[in-house]
Amino acid sequence: MMKIAQTIDAIRAAREEYGLESVGLVPTMGYLHEGHLELVRRARKENDRVIVTIYVNPKQFGPSEDLSRYPRDMEHDLELLSNENVDTVFAPSDEAMYPADYQTTVIVTQVTQPLEGARRPTHFEGVTTVVTKLFNLCRPTRAYFGQKDAQQVAVLRQMVRDLNFNLEIVVCPTVREKDGLALSSRNKYLTAEQRAAAPALHQSLRAATVLWAQGERNSDTLRAAMLDILSAVPSARVDYVSAANPTTLQEYSDTVAAGQGILFSMAVFFGQTRLIDNVLLPPGAE
């Protein structure tokens, strides 16, 4: 039977019970969709125990972002996770995670600066802080994240290396709708018109990927291919498009050298809803 832990003592007790068994951790902010469930299934396949966390972390939202309206449906989330045979769900309160005298922040410096970090300057401090706490409490063997949040993956991998966490970061492919739109809890905000237009993100990424496969290595040309598609969508407002080094996340400024990979990524607004997507082509993906 699935346990629900809401306090620090409760999650520590659950983890203690699992002893030396392998533990897969799936951190989420809830309002679960098929993308989350694919992470859970992978964790279930690869570990003796599975812990899923549901916590809308206030520290990774900026003052003008959508913390107060971020979608929540705990009852439905728990039903889904029970059906996936999750062992424990950790769903703490803000008071449990950040008591009144809380003072500590975990900061990764370089890989957090471009892309999302340039536009959401406190976001990754919130992510690395809360994930550090979850790693300490749940002591996972493996932790599961989706490729859709490519920069988050890079940041957490750096943090795990730097702080010597004894765990493996497992990255799972982005799960998409049939029309290519990446699954996201924020998709529920889209109007019917915006939802119909939103697959343009994936279409623009595919256009750049096709050019790359054809041998195009000029980063300006690759970015222009993405922008051409997005600019034809009246309801889309581009925040950024990027053609970056997949390790450092620094933007390529000219021709990509032979043997280097590339991360195509973007953030696009539809009304007040900001969607992100990416395609990673590692070194050797010619």
C-alpha cells in the first residue's frame, strides 16, 4: 500500500525502512501527466522502491511568475501514483521544507547563467536548493528527470558532481502529444487557439534538426530556421531561441566545430503561458 509522507520525520522513517534496497526518486510539482508517469515507470523498472515527491517549490518562482495559479490536483495525482505501484509519496508543506529560520541556498554558478537563467535569475537557486533537500531526505540510488527541462538536467548533473552525491541522474525522453507538443502541466492554461498553435515549437526544432542532419553548421542559420516558423504564428511571442553547446549551454556565435553537439532550445509565450522545448543532438549526431 502506498504511503503518503507529509513531514520530514515521516519521509526519513519511510526511507529508513527501505534500508539497502535501491530507491528511485521522481521529484515533481504535481498536476501529473503522462510525462511524469513515464519517469515513474522507468524508476519502477530499475529500482526496488520508488519515491515520488509532490511539492510546488516557491523558491523557484520569480515574483511575477505563476506560483499562485500553478495547477494542483493532489487527489488525482495520488490516484495515478497508486496505480503505478509507487511506494511512498512525499508531499510536504512549505513550513516543513522552509521553516521560519531557514537560511541556506545551494548555488551552481556557471551553467545556470544562460538561457532560462538569464531570464529567470533566481529560478535555479530554488531548484538546486529544493533538490538537494530531497536528495538528503530520500537518499535515492537514482533520480529521474525529463529531457524537456534540458538546462535543469545540466545544472543538477553539475551539482551532483560538485557535491559528491552518491546517486545517478537518469534522463528520460520528452513525452509529446501526437502533434508534437511537449507535455507540460502549464499546457492547461492554453486557450483552444493557443493550443492549436503551440506545436510550432516542435516544428521549429524539427526544422533546425533537419538542417543539422543535412550538414548545416552555421548557428545563425540554424536559429533563423527556428525563428522563421515561430514568427509565422500570430499568437506566439518568442522569448528566445538558442543553438548552444550541449555541455556548457553557451550560445554558439558562428560555425559549430566538427564533432561538437548542439542543444536547440526555446521559450515561447502564448498569452501569459510560457512554454519551453528542446532537442539535444550530442557529439557525433551527424
